[in-house]
Amino acid sequence: MHELEPTLSIITICFNDIDGLSQTLQSLPEERAVDWEHIIIDGGSTDGSAEMALHYASTRPWVRVVSEADEGIYDAMNKGLALSRGRFVWYLNAGDRSTGKRSLSTILDHLQSTTGVWAMGHVYHEEIGRRSTSLPFDNWAFWTGRQGYNHQGLFMSSRFLRAVGGHNAANGFAADLHVLAKAVAVSRPTEIPMDVASYKGGGFSSAKVAGTPFEFHRIRADLLGITGFTSAASLIFAYLQVARRHGFGIARREYAIRKKTAS
């Protein structure tokens, strides 16, 4: 490995997804990297993913691989963070794809000049055939759950991530959202006005999307300190958001789940 601290650590999480891992690896530049490193965290795969990662790293000294059992995706993400040496971390998991050498060079240029704790770029959703991340970033839209974002388009300061304790698995599918909210509370993002990655859709968090407005309510309560009438209004707003998008039946279900969890 090179001795200088790289600007960016790309972290790839994989578990029994050899096809997705292959797509991710093929999307990254081949030449030796000076300003970025790549860390692959494999959860003890049995489908050949670990062997593929180790073979890939054997001829690329800027790539490191860890393959061992973990306690889930957020545990794996925190392992990658602990190993990272870059100023910023980019989670590009198995099946996610970088948009190429030129885009990576532009990403690095933006990260080198940023003074905030995070940056954000566009992400292309292949299944729906359009971008699923919206720039410019709007703070009010974020706090009201209307700001589009995808983890593939987020670049977080590794120092900041460590300071907030990484991703807390206790927050379930919304652990990345809780981290993002903490970053938004600290600074505006450096905006990278281009497609930085693409993905097919699905994934761990997207399966739980119906409950996201209630997670935003919890985040508003925790980070903005809302109480009393304001908290009640926030909860009603979350309920109505779920009902509008998924129906009142789903809204009642998601509300009951969180009420039971809180009691």
C-alpha cells in the first residue's frame, strides 16, 4: 500500500453475491490508485465471492479484503470504516457500480476541496431509467422527508463517521439515514453535479421504505429536540406521508410497529 493518506476509501460490502461483486469490481479503474483505496468486506460467503475478491486484490496493492462472519450489513460497514485510511468513505456495495474512471477523478477533485463533512452526487436507478437522487440539496426538504438520496451517492468524512459511532444497527434499516441526518445537522454537502454511481434497485433499506417517514419523525425528535405540540404535529405529518404513498392500512401498521417498539 502507498504511504500517503488517500482522499477516498471505497468500501464494498458483500455476502453471497458473486455476480453483484463482479459488476462492482468491473466498474472501477484498473490502474494503480494513489488517491483512493478499496476495502472489500465479505461476510464469509460460500458462493465464491470471497475467492473472487482475494484474487482481485492479489494483483492490486490498493485493495484489501476481509472475509469473515459478521452481524449484518451495518456491522460490516463499520468494519470497513475501522480499516479505512481515506479522508472520505464511499460505500459502493456489491451490485453498485461506479460510473467510471473520469467520474472518479471528478469525485476526488470535489472531495479534495470540500471543507464540510460530506458530499453528495447523483445516482442512476437502472430499473426505473432515471436519476433517483436530487440536487441541489434542500435542508427543509430533507427534514420533511422529501429530499431524494441514495447511499451510493454519499461521501462521508471518515473522521466524522467515527465521531458519531458509525452505523448503529439498533436503528435497523434506517441506520444510514440516521448517520446522514447527523451530517446534515453539521454542514451542507459539497455537491457533485454528475452521476457518480448506478444501481439496479432493491437492497436492504428499500424493502422497508414504507416506514421511512416515521424514522424521520424519530430523527427530528432526537436531533432537533422537538417536543410537545411540535412532536405531535411531526408524528401526524409522518402518518399522513405514509398514508398518501402507501394507504392508511400500511400507515396504521407502521405506526403500530413503532408504538410497540417504543413501549
